Amino acid sequence: MKTLLKILFIIFILWMSVGIYLLKTQHPKAEIVMGLGVFYLSFLLMPIFIFHRYKGGKYKKYQLNDEKIKGWMKNKDS
């Protein structure tokens, strides 16, 4: 999964570089290329990254629940 993310990120960087080059040369399709790059980032790269990063429940220590809030209130009163 890590390798896939690296490859997808490199593709994104190259894609945006081509888009910037096309913008500088005032190519008529430059805005479409940049838009598709943002679309690629938003709907392909980021969801895969988020899934990879948070699989296995690593995110649970950052979630708020009643027990944590009660613990904070108890410590605050002390």
C-alpha cells in the first residue's frame, strides 16, 4: 500500500507540473488538466491515503467519547 501511495503521489506531482507548464504556455486545455489533477487528488489519492493511515484503529486515541470527557472534568475539578 505504501508503494502504491508513493506511485500515486509521484503521478500527481507530474500531473500538476504538466498543468503548470500548460498554464504558462497558455494552452487552451491547461485548466482542464489542472482541474482533473485536483479531482484526482480529491477522489483517488486522499481517500486511499486516509484508508491506509487509519486502518487498524490508530485513530481511536483521537476520538472524543464520554469516558475521556468525564476524565477531563474530573482532572479539572482536582
